[in-house]
Amino acid sequence: MSEANTQSERRFLIVSHTHREEAIQATVEAMSTLQRAGVTVVLHADDRAEFAPHVDTTTVAVLGDEVPTTDLEAAIVLGGDGTILRTAELLRGSECPIIGVNLGHVGFLAEMESYDLASTIDRVLRRDYTVEERLTIEVRATCNGDVIADTWALNEASVEKQRRMLEVEIGVDGRPVSNFACDGMVVATPTGSTAYAFSAGGPVVWPGVQAMLMVPIAAHALFNRPLVTGTDSELTVRILPENIGPGVLWCDGRRRTELPAGSIVMVRRSAHSVRLARLNEGVFSDRLVRKFHLPVSGWRGSRREGEGIA
């Protein structure tokens, strides 16, 4: 964001789950509060059309040619993790921080809850937050030497079966590690370790750890453990040519590419990060306990969230 924009006009992007009543109400409230504070509210063109029945959209700016991502001070996201992933896609390559207000279920990426909306907006207006840089991955799929996908992910890239189980070969840094039959493979970032990779049996990785994960899905193999590598590595998943049916590549559950037999998916660290704003100084352990409702009491007695271990 340029110094001129910082001094003259503040622009905040709002991205919301447009098909939930709670999200619509929260969006109307957020827009009203920001506009009273003299802030220009920015919406994506699709969201502007969706909210036309609920708010005066003539008072908002449109993301794109009218307001580029470089002119945004921050993005306020009202929804669950899926809405945050959509916002990360809209802001790809920009320095705009994302403030998540959870209106979903677990909402692991969203730090604040909907009942904190007024307080959240007040603190964002005062720039009272810190920013975490989250690692993302570049994902390239090729088949017979042709590039069939060149994309990225914040959480994970997953290679999955469509109908029949896949025969895959996994590799690290250009060397094969193992091959086996499975329902798929998840290649995840630390941010994605609490998403699909977690459901597939992968470890939880703290956000500050510089690592990438490979997690098999329902592998028919004696060696079917997750792998954790450094971020300088290149990870590959090859669908072996003898596969009868194709597979499919999903990135963050949003971007889909069909993978014919023989396809190779290559994953490496991206030069672009996603910037998540944090309003609380709580440690990741507390967020893990709170979001997953983990038990922290036992026969030695109860322990409250935020208390240390003696």
C-alpha cells in the first residue's frame, strides 16, 4: 500500500459467506461501522451483486480495476476457513493482511468469533494487530512433458482417486521414496496440518515451523507413515502409468485438475506468503485446545486453558 493511500484514504476489503443469514447480518454491521469511521469499503464484484438486496452497494468500491489489491489496508473475512481460503486466492501476491472472524464450524484460520465483531473492527481501525507470514506452496502438474496445471495452495495439494484406487510413487528431491496403492496423497503446509492432512492422520505442525508434509490417504502399504521435510525440498507424487483410471488434483479444495495416468505433481515452497492478522497474543497451543475442544484435565486435576504445566 502506498504512503499516499495510508495518509488519505483507508480501504478495507470485506469478504463474506454470501449464503448464510448470520454472515449477511455481520457484513451489514461491519460495512456500517467502517463507513461511519470514514473507511472505504471494498467488495469483490460477485459479492457486491450478492449483497445488493441487503446494503446500498453504490457506496462501496469494487476490487480489481477500481481498487487494486495493492491499495488495500486489510481484509476482514466473515465466514469459515473456506471463506478465508477464497480471500487468500483473491489477494494472491499482495501484502494485504487477512483478519478472520469465524462464522463457520472449527474456523481454525479465523482467530476471532462473531460475537467479537465490534471489538475486532475497532482494533483493526486502530491497527492494533500483528501479522503472521504463512508459508504457501507452488504446485505444478505435468503429463508426458506437458504442463497441465500451474497453481498454488495455502493448506494443501491433494492427489486423489476418482473411482479406482491409485498406484502412486512418492519422491523427495528427485529421488523415489516409495510406491503403493492408496486413495490419495496430501502434500500440506504447517497451516494445512490442521485441515485435510490432520483428518488423514498427519501430525499437527506449529505455524512457525518451516516444513512440508506428505500424508497418505488409506494406503495399502506396510510403510504408510506421514513424511515431514524441509521447505527447500521438492516433493513429487506420480500416478503410475499402469493406473486404469485418472486421478484428480485439488488445491485447497478450490482448484481442480484431472490427472491422467502417468501424471506427475511437483510441490515446492512458494515465494509468496499469506499474511494472517492476529489480534490476540495467545500461543498456538491454546488455539489448538480451543478449536478442537481438546481435554486438558485428568486424574491429577483440571487445568484451565492458558495455564502452564508445572
